[in-house]
Amino acid sequence: MPTKASRARRWIKSGKAKPLRTKLGIFAVKLNQEPSGRETQPIVIGLDPGSKYSGVAVASRKAILCGFNLELPDWISKRMEQRRILRRNRRSRKRKSRRKPKFLNRKGHKIPPSILTRKQMELRVVKELSKTYPIRAIAVEDVVYDHRRKRGGRYFSHVEVGKNWLYNELREIAAVKLFRGQDTAKERERIGLKKTRKKSKRNPESHVTDAISLCSLLLSEITQTSFHFDIVRRPKYSRRKLHSELPSKGGARKKYGGTTTPFVFRKGDYVEVRRKAGIIRGWVSGYTRNFLSISDFEWKRIGRFAISRVRLLMRNNYLLIRKR
């Protein structure tokens, strides 16, 4: 359960607890001895899913504990199309290494990767929060599209399949309660929260306010307080490819992508670079012979730096936190 900062400092100083920071950037303490009691207040999670952005909030009746804007990956479809073209080109070349299809991969039910990655990211954040807080229930805004009435039942929605997959996974964490969009809007107006129409804006009013409203629907009453807010997204490094798209001189194609490097660092690691001009912090996005490429939160390269100047701060956990 959340506690006062002064009490947590006393615990750390006396050795009753040790400090730690979760993968979502939340500061916490871990007790080194049996606690005096195990009674907890009801804490719930509100999830406002979307196609590009999602909002997550954790709250109890006494306080709003944290909120996150999730910037969901939107580059998966383009990369899958690129991978399909490269695979077909490899198999159509007149070489001895040309192979036939190993199996028929058009059987069974499958969630498209572009939808699955978004749902997996939402699930990952909820799982990390459930490790920190004793979650009693999860409130989700359920967007229902009536295919039978609006399209005559002619089309099958992959979005519905991905949504139902997420609900089944969330039910293994805690009880899931679904609400409609109009319920969220009414509750948001009742408790006096504001919402902006610009969904790409990086503030709580874009998505977290709806998630807080969902928490209020479960708790029936909520006290508005200041809370930990951050932006979460995935690193945009390239996965492993057998070779790059264009051959170099002589027709040879170099291997491309992957997260491994010949050094102790891996792509996606959060590192620190010490220079005379100051300290630079960012994520490893590539490497050359003796240099590492460091990128910022937008995954734009800051520069290349010698490995001797780079210090590892945190291993890659497939999440980028803006406040880092």
C-alpha cells in the first residue's frame, strides 16, 4: 500500500526495507521483514484502450496513485509487409539455397500482429502495476461495434478478436468490469475532470482522465489528488533480418537487425554517457566497431559514443519511460 515518504525513509534508514524502482519508473520500498498487518484498501485499475493511444490509471478511494499514457506501436503493419516482400524475393531467386514452403500457415485462428502488439503492451503495463499494487478489479471501456446491424454481418472484425483476447488475459489478474463510452463520459463530468480533444497531447487530460473515471465507476467515490504521471512507449529497434534490403558491392547482403551487440550492452538498454560538456542519458539503438548509437525517447539518434564512456543504468525491458 502507498505510504508517506517520511515513513519510507525511516524504514530504509533502519534497515526494515530497501528502495527499488519498478519497470514503470515508480519508486517503491521492499520490506525485509514480516509486516505488522496485511489488510489493504480496495485498489482498482482503469484502462481506456484505443487504436493509437491508451490511458491507464490506478486509484483507491483516498487517492489517485498513478497514471500513464501508452503510445501504442503503429509501425508493425509496414514491417510485416516489408518482411513478406523480402521472404518472397529470397524464395524466388534461382539459387541452390532456394527452398519450398515448410508448412501451410493459413490454418487456425490468428490475431494480426499489428493488433496483438497493441494489446500485449496494454497487458504488460497492467501486469507490472499488479506487481506493485494489490489490485482488486480492472475497469475497461468496451467499444462495441455491431457488425450484424451496421454491415449485415458480412465482415469479421480482428479488433473484436484482439479485444476478447485481452479481456481473457486480464481476468487472470483480477475481476474485469466493462463499461460503455457514455458511462465514462457521464462519470468524468460528474467528478469534474477535463478532457482534451487532441489525443496525441502528452498530458493526463488526453487519456488518463477517462481511466480515472473508470476507476471512479468501480469505487463509487474517489478523492482527486496529485499522482505520478508518465508516457510509455516501445523501443523502435529493428528485429533480426537475414539480410538488408539492398545488396552491397559484389552482390553480398549484410545481416541486419536484432538486439544483440558484440559488447556487454544490448539494444534498448538505458545508458549514461559522461562527457566534458555534460551527461547524456538515452537508449542504445545501434553500434559500429567501437561505438554505440544512443537515441532519445522519440528514438532519434543523439550521437555515437565510445564504449569506454558508456555506463549501463538499466537493462532493456521493452518499455521506454519518458521521465527517465
